[in-house]
Amino acid sequence: MVTELSSTLKTDVWDGASGLLSIYQYAMEAMIGANIYRDVNRTKECIVLLEPLRQGWHDAASQLPVQGAATGTARMNGTLGVG
């Protein structure tokens, strides 16, 4: 997930993007290290670092127009033959 966020971040569009990219890169390195060394503290550090960002993305998504989300759901349900 963090890889996807960093690869789609447009650093030329927003002044704060390079700082956010640095956070993403640090988190990726820390998670890899946590996995290799089975370091629970590194994992917890990543959670503390990334949780506010996750909440921010969640809050932004909740402000999307409901009609657009409902249309996408209806389209998806029709494609899957559900409903």
C-alpha cells in the first residue's frame, strides 16, 4: 500500500509532496527492517507514523459526493450480476 501511495504521488503538483514522499520511503524501509529482524518496535513505529495519514485519507474519502459513490456501486453490482 505504501509503495502504491509513493509511486502515485505527484511531487511536482504540491509543495509538501516531497516531505510526504520521505515519510513513505522511511516507512517502507522501517517495515522491511521490521520484517527481516522481526522487530515489533519498528512495526509499532510505522503504525504511529502512518495512522494519522490513514485517517486523513479516510476523512477525505468520506467527503466525496455520495451520488458518485452510489453510481460506482450500482455499476459494480450490475457488472457482477448482483442486485
